[in-house]
Amino acid sequence: MGEAGARYNTNMSRLDRAFQKIHREDFLPEKFQGHAEMDTPIPIGFGQTNSQPSTVYQMLKWLDARKGDRVLDVGSGSGWTTALLANIVGKKGYVYGVEKIPELVEFGRNNCSKLPINNIRFYQSVDKFGIPEHAPFDRILVSASAQKLPFKLISQLVIRGKLVIPVQNTILEILKTTNTEYEITEHPGYIFVPLM
């Protein structure tokens, strides 16, 4: 890369650099890897999808994860958002991926294991939201649509921590301001697979 290209990279946001470095095709079933550049959801099996890049980008922008953050990725699926987050938070940060479907836990883990990423751990969820035993988290991302806001996730945030979650057809950006209060910003007009 030339000097101008290197200078351009240093001026990019951590989010933009993560998208440049973590390739969506590496997180898709082989038969769909040729569709990685399409801005559409792509099936990964078991009724789940790898969300469209523009939506993932926007959700991560709202989440605003920082270097060194501890992040919970709920509905980690193929591991793509988990890997993006791990790249954003850097070596001093950590990302916990949670997925309910055992085969997708393994799929996400295997996809991430092929990359030079060492700050991720995957968990299979059973009957609880999040991972309370590893809380609190600086940021929580949910990549499937809940019917109603799961308050148990807000309780797993630090004060001034943020949760980004689709609830029905609206993405909620939630900032925890105290142990009992939070601010909500609504971003309507999105469709996600349901949170299981």
C-alpha cells in the first residue's frame, strides 16, 4: 500500500477499518459466498440470516463500541458481527458471542477461529438473556427482533453503557443513565428474524 493509502487508513473510523478487514464472505455458507457483496440478508441455516451489511454497519455505528470495551453480541449467528466488534474493541477489549442454536454456535466459532482474533468467546444460550455471570458489559448488540424490550439485558450494562436491539420493526438505541433509568432513541423501518 502506498503512502497515501496508509494515510487514508489511519483517518478511517475503527468501524470502517473493521469492515475493510473482516470480510463477510468468510462468514457465509460456501454456496452463498459469491453473494457477499449484495446488500441483502443471506441465509445461514436454521431459519437465521447474516444481516445485510448496511443494517449491520448502522447498528454498529449506533452501538459506538470503543477500544477496550467489553461487548455482548446476542444472536451471534455466523460470527460476523462478533468478529467486527472484536476488531473494533481491539486487543484490550473482549467480545462474548451468545447464540441459541448449537450448530450456529459452532459455525460462528469456526469462522472466527480462521482469523487472527483472540478476544472472542462463544456461548450457547439456554433459558436466559445474555450472560449475567460475565456482566457488566459496556455495550450489548442484539441481532434479532424481540417482541418486547428484555430488561434483563439493560441490567447487564454498566452505567453509560449502550444496548442496540431490534424490537418488532424498530431498532432501539438505549443508553443506561442510572441503575433504574435509561434513554431510548428509536430507528423504525427494519425487519429482522425473531429473537429465539
